[in-house]
Amino acid sequence: MRAIQLDTDCEGPLALNDNAFELCRDFLGPDGDRFFQQVSRYDDYLAGVVKKSGYKAGDTLKLILPFLKAHGVTNKMILEYSLKTIMLVPDAEAAYRFLHGFKFPIFEISTSYRQFAEAVGIKLGFDPDHIFCTELDLDQFKLRSIEAEELHRLYWEIVAAPEIELPGNAASLADLPNLVQEAIRILDYIFWEKLPAMEIGAIYQEVNPIGGSEKAKAMSYSLEKTGLSRADTIYVGDSITDVEAFEAVRAHGGLAVSFNGNEYAVNSAEIIVASGTAWPIALLAIIFRHAGRQGVKEKIRTGVCSCDLSRMIYPQEQKILEDALGGSQFIIYDSVTCDPGEALAKSKEMRAKLRGEAVAALG
């Protein structure tokens, strides 16, 4: 039996929330949900289409901060709201209680603000020192009233801009429809010319969201704590912010798992899970612990259901997993042998079912 560790994203694999989206929806007033959707898709454009230098997937959480500040949001409000609104993936508490019993290290690597990521991790029994996330002290930044007024105006300019929808094959601004190009130019001006020239623009230099390359770095930091290697690591994610961590773990023989992922995650992971329960992650972790990456791949050559997999597990864990997974709605795919279209469709279907259409559509 080998030493392993499990590194997992928070929103998606552990919690159903998109905390930043919900903060915008509930604190920015009318059209806060549309505002976040616009900025999130702009993030997808910057990170996934034009690959803007110095920009990484997940920096949405930095871009929205001046607007939260302008609407009076404070550290205390974010913390209280996060604690009140946590929605865990079904059976997450039981599945991670089961995994903690095997004493291998588990890390949470999340783009979420500390207030939310830590609340989720502690609820699931994670060591706070094993939580890597976006550090945020919104109260330290001062905002003059004249800038607050300008931010309210810019908020409505973003909301009123044409909807940003990115074609799957887009590789440059020129590949986008004319109206989307117009919206991109509006947001380019706001975020790269207007806001950096304001005093509140200093927030962009101080806050560093843990997404993209920062998640891959956080995984390296987690390995420094344990002395293990990427080959000993399962990394679980669900979005564009996890792609670089997926690539890093796969390149060194570890296991990259998409859990109810969007197209970015599904297209980058090796194992694809579509599930209404957190238990398949426990199942994969135990197989990986006993048989390694190759053992997982040997047991998951095509989409399979719970009863097929549970009979392959070792006696001491079999009963718990059989009881937990019996009758559960889930499918696990090997990306090499599965129909990629089916795997993506099933993953997105479960993502929308659990998290709602609005959150499921975010990158």
C-alpha cells in the first residue's frame, strides 16, 4: 500500500456554491448576477482565448473587488455570508470523514476567498494549514466617495454591455462576433485603463487569486509539507482554474480528476466523474492508495456504475463503499477510452443539476 495525498478544489468538488458570484448577486443589487457573469466570461477570454500576459484563470476574484468595496462590503460581511450560505456536495461530510480515517494528507486548493474556503474546509475536518486559497482583507483598502460614484457608473456600463459569449474555437478577438468584440473592448478599457488609474486600483497589486498557475504552485507547496511527489497525488477540480494543476499532476504520473467539471476541466483531466454524491472521490482515492494510477485506469476503462466498482475494492473498505454508493447516480470515465462528447455532456448535466444553471455556466 502506497503513501498518497489528495489535493482538491473547493467550489465544485466540495461545495456547490460559487461564493464570488453569490456575493455579487446578493450585495451589488439589481443585475449583480449579470455583472459577475460578464466579468467571469471576460476572465475566460483573457485566460483561455488571448492568454493575456500576467493574467491567470480565476483573476475574476480580483477584478470584482473594487465593485464590492463600492457597495459597502466588508470582511465581516463576507465571512458571515459565507458561513451562512455554505452548501456542501451531497455526502461530502461522510465521504471525507471516511477518508480522514486513512490518515493520508488532504489539502484544499481553492480560488475562493479565505473567508469561504476555510469555512468549508473546517466543516469537512481539514487542517487549516492544509488550505491554500485567495487571501483577502477588503477592509484595508480605502475608497474615496468620488471613486465609489465612478465605480457605480462603471458597474452599470459592464451590465449594459453586450453579452459575452465565447465560441468554442475562438483564438483571438477577431474570432468573436462583433457585439462580443464591443463588450470586450468596453471591459478592456475599464479594467486595464480606467481602474488602474484610480486609487482603489491598488487592490489589483495586493490581491493574488489562487487560480491557474497559482494552483499548480500551491500543489507544489502541499508536496513540500508531505515530502511526497506529484506521482503520489490525486488532484480534483472542476473548472478552468484547475487546468494547470491537472497538467502538472498528469505530467508526473499522478491522477487528475474532473468532478462535475465544465469543458475546461473535462478536456484536461484523465478521470472524469459525473456524480450526485462526493463518494466517488473517496472510491478513487482508495483505489489509488492500493493500486496507484495504473490500478485506477485498469478498473475504469469505460463509464461504470457504483456496483461494478465497489466489488473491486478491498474487503476492509468494501462494505462502507458499497453501502454509500449503492443506488447512487454517478458515472466515472477514463478520458482515453470514453466517448468524450458523452463524458462532457454527463458531467455538465450533473453540474447543472447540483449547482444550478447560472453557476454551472461559469468558467
